[in-house]
Amino acid sequence: MQNDKITLKDLAIFTPDGNEDVFALMNRTTTQVGRDMLRKHILNPPDTYENLLEVQDAIRFFSAHPEVWPKIILNGTIVMLDKFFESADNVAEPPTGLTLLFNAFFQKILNKQEYFFIQFSLAHLSDFLKGCIQLAEIVGKPGVPPLLARELELIKQELEHRLTPEIIAITKETKYADLSQLNYRARREMKNTIYRLINSYARLDAWQSMAKATVEHGWVFPELLPMLPVCFDTQGLYHPLLKKPVTYDITFDNSRNFLLLTGANMSGKTTFMRALGLGAVLAHLGMGVPAKKVRISFLQGVITNMQVEDNILRGESYFFAEVQRMKQTAERLLKRQPHLVLMDELFKGTNVHDACECTRAVVEGLLNHPNHLMILSTHLYEVAQQFSANNKIQFSYFITRMKDSGYEFSYELKPGISNDRIGYLILQKEGVIELLNSKA
């Protein structure tokens, strides 16, 4: 799956301040390197159906066996190891017998900082190797999936370094002379080995994080299907960032791959599309989805047209930015590999007549691409009515209940086309009309 920055922003997977985004729900990593690897995984999901299945199996394993994750490795462990090996070039010569004798008596007094740095660093190195040994032992458990087994075998091979037994044997009682010798040898001989182990650990940390988040939030692992025939079938899907979300049931397949969505502003159209987009992205990361049940084909990507921005510096209008995003969408739809396309209130940057004509033309063009899953929301109900007899299109709308006091949103998704027009009522309820008619 390939998702651009616009899609990740539209779906609130990453936000500028890092608060209240989907990444915060997913991030249960124990280290910064694991966090970085998780972010990298989101930006570069598995590129084939077979790779995705393998990643999902690895994450499933960690969700079923949280007890295997080693607790001895902390973020401070990785930070300390980085400092330890980056300072290796400052150690030019191995410690001599005289130096060791001198250090044993006077190091704490004459070079206290170096003494504790060596002691502290080797303790963290020992902890890290012990944690990696615990990880390598997982490979002997029943039901370890192939991808995880391969990663654990790589760790096991790196642990065969000749210094590993000596370093994991370090205790508080280890003599400073021995620590000084190990300090020199480890910095000279183990740097590349440890960095490869850290990279493997980071990848496992990202997988266990997605597993832990899946269990913690009560999400469900989706059934992953081949690319074609295209399918996206959900029951009880909801938006994970909402405190009291409404759930959705929706089915797409080759015969009905297009949904035209109507409803009043604020009725829930955008939230629904974001829930679908997030569900698809999470499924293609190999982790759980906020739903009761999900079946989804392997998609080439999710494309969103939601929060288009103009560019003042380039002299580009909002409408031109909308057209350019639609052009990018059209170019990707020329590929046979299926995409999920989410289009929210297209062509807001022009007048109503133009918007109707442009939206109608886009809908007609989109119907030529049956291999893709497409949802288009609009408050231009005239456009929806023009296609009401087309059996290739699903029509759904969000209910607005009218009351004596105004209106109420239920956020329920119903089949059909809405004809709600409540813009004037909103102006009235918010007191805008009254304020404008008042004299200064």
C-alpha cells in the first residue's frame, strides 16, 4: 500500500503536535528506535499481499503472547549504547597492566566520570544482550510465524559473538580491571553487531506495539484477501478517536464499488469516510481494526480528497488545488491495482452551478474504474438525483432529525438520498441572523 502525506494528514494519522492522532493510539513501543520504526512502517507498509500476511501473523503472535516481550531493555538502554559506541574512537589504546592497577585504586577519585561511564555503559550492554537472548529464545516456542522466526534467527546469529558470554556475565561485583578490558574490546569489536541487533529489536518493538494496541483497544484482526476481486466488507466499524463513536456496516465489491453519500453538513459524512480510510490503512499495517468484523482486499493505496489547501505563494486558488488533487487521483486510478478513494464535498472553491457540473462529470468518470472502491460525499443533492437510477452506485445518507427547537444529528447511516437543507436553521440557531439584523 502507498499512501501520500495528504492522505495521512486527512486521516489524522499524524498531526503536527502529535496529540489526539491515530499514531498516539498505535504507539505502545518501549523505545525511541521502536517508535521511529513504527512511524517508518506506517509510511512504508508491506508492498505485497504475501508480505502483509506475514507481518499480520507476526503481530498476531505478539498479541497472543505478550509475556514473551523482554522487560529488561528500556529506552535508556538504547540511548546509553549509542553514546557508548559513538565514543569508541576516543579509546585509542587498550588498558595496560600498570594502568589497570592504577585505575583499580584511584580511578574513582581521579577520573570519576569515566569510571562510572564504563560501569554504567557495560551494565546497559549486558542488559541489552540479555534481552536479545530472551527474544532469540522465542523461536523455540510453538506456532512462531515464519517472518518472526527469520528475524529471531538473525538475532540469534548476532548473539554468537565471542564477547557475548563475558558481557552478560557482568555483575556489580565484576572487577574494574575486567570492565576496563571489556570496555575496550566491546567498543572495538561489537559496534556493528550491536547496531544490527538494535535494528532488529526496533522492528520487533514496532510489531509488539501494534499487537499491544490491538488488544488494548479491543480491535479485531481483519481477514485479508487478494487484490481482485476487490472487496471491503465491515461490520461495526467506528472512528477510534471519538469518545462515543457510532458504528457502521458497509459492503463494497466489484458489482457495487461506488458509494454516493449525502446528508447535511455536520451530519457525519466526513467522519464516516475517515473511519473507512483508517480501517483500510490499519488493516494494511498488519494490525487490528476498530470494528467487529472486517474483510478487505489488498489495496494499492488510500487516496483522499478532503482538506485541500490553496497555495498563496504559487498564486494557486482553492479551486485549482482541488482540480490538481483530482488529477492526481485520476492518474492513480489508471492503474489496475485497486485503491480506496475518499472524496469529501468536491469543488467547494467554485459556484454551485460549476460544482454540480464538475461533480457530475467526476462521478461519470469514476464509474469507468470498477477495480477501485470509491466514496463521494456531496451536499449537492441534485447531483445524487441525476444518478439515482444507476444500479452501479450505492446511495446512503446521514439522518438529521428536525425538532421544534431546531435539529439533531443521530449520525446514523441509512440507504437512500437525503434532501435535508438546514443551513438557514443553523444560522438562526447560532444567532447569526439576529446579530446581523441588530442595530449598533
